[in-house]
Amino acid sequence: MRFLRLDFVGLGLLLATALTWAVGESGWLRSAGSSSATFVLVLALVKGAGIALDFMELREAPRLWRWFVLGWLLLVIGLIVGVRLLAAA
């Protein structure tokens, strides 16, 4: 049996989802403050990039589409961080 790249990406997505769930359920989010939120957002970025590049097949798409989708992902996460920083001020 030969494993494909999608198999490994899918397993990574499952692991990242389980890790995000475990962090949320453990209460670490409340006690660790911004470091745990940063960890969850980094996981969301990695998961989004994995989905976009491999499951949406943007890895083989024209560079403009990759930049557009990954840039959108960075923009959304940046806006979340910006709103959080403004709310904390």
C-alpha cells in the first residue's frame, strides 16, 4: 500500500483538529491567555494552508490563485488578531 501526500495532509489535519479541541477543552485557553490563542490561530493557518494547497489543489494552480487564497487566509487571521488587540487596549 502506497500513501499519497493527501493521506499525510489529511492525517495532519485530523491531528491539528484534535489538538485544537484538546486545548479548548482543557481550559488552557483561559489560563494561558494570548499564547494559547496564538497557538490556535497558527494551527488554523496551517490547516487552512493544507486544505487550500492540497485538497483544493492550489499547489498545482497558477501562482496568482495560491497568493490570493493564502493571502485571504492571512488577512482574516490578521483581522482577528487586530480586533483582539484593539479590544484589549
